[in-house]
Amino acid sequence: MKILGLDPGYGIVGWSIVEKNFKLVDYGSIETSSQEKIENRLFFIHTKLNEIINFYQPDCAAVEKIFFTKNSKTIIDVSKAIGVISLTLKLHNLSFGEYTPLQIKKAMTGFGRASKEQMQTIMKMMFKLKEIPKPDDAADALAVAACHSFSLIN
């Protein structure tokens, strides 16, 4: 079973494809230009996510729930990106789970307040990578997929 892990955003969407047994298939990011209008950025995210889904044919997906405390300006555009991602998954009939950063960190490290560096190191070790996955959003997408995989086991 292949899981598509997603770390949503409108500047960068991290993505990963992980098999249920924690075997890494691939990962990367969808990056949009800050010079583009938001509607063009959203369309680009939809188009690239379609390509990823069509190429890897995942069985399900997992999306990180976004947590905001400060910047209310970006929350609207990130929410739009999450809407585009959700719609794209629905158009492909992909069911998906949503996980908060706290849930993901707790599943990966046993501690809900793990640092970004700790999470990246865990992803490197878990997936037997030579280096920490870059960009950070791709590493986050690996953690989202791994978290979902844990939920499928239980």
C-alpha cells in the first residue's frame, strides 16, 4: 500500500510516497513563485499534485493539519491551498487522514514537542537516507506519511 504524505502550503507543498512498511518510494516539493498571483499558484499546486498522483498511484493520503498562532495574513492563502489539495485528492478518490503537528511528532518520537531537527534526524534514520531530506517541507511530508502508516497498523 502506497501512502501520499503532504505538508500543505502555497509557497511550498512537501510531498512523499511511502509504502505501508515504511519503505520510501520518493519525496520532493511543489514550489510556487511568490511573483505569481495566488490563483496561478493554486492551479500550479493542483496540476503538479495531479502529476504525482497519476505517476505514483497512491492508495491513500495523509495531510498535515496547519497550526497558526501568529500570522493571520498567510492563514487564508494556506487554507486555500489546503482546499485545492483536498479537492485534488477527492478527484482521485483518495481517502486521507489529517494529523496535527503534535500528533505527528508524538507518533515519530514519542514526544509531541520534538524539534524540527529531531524530526528530520528521525526521518533520515527511519528511511535510511544519506542526508536529511530537503527542503524541510519534504521532510515534514515524510513524517506525515509515516504517521499515517502507523495509524494503519493499529
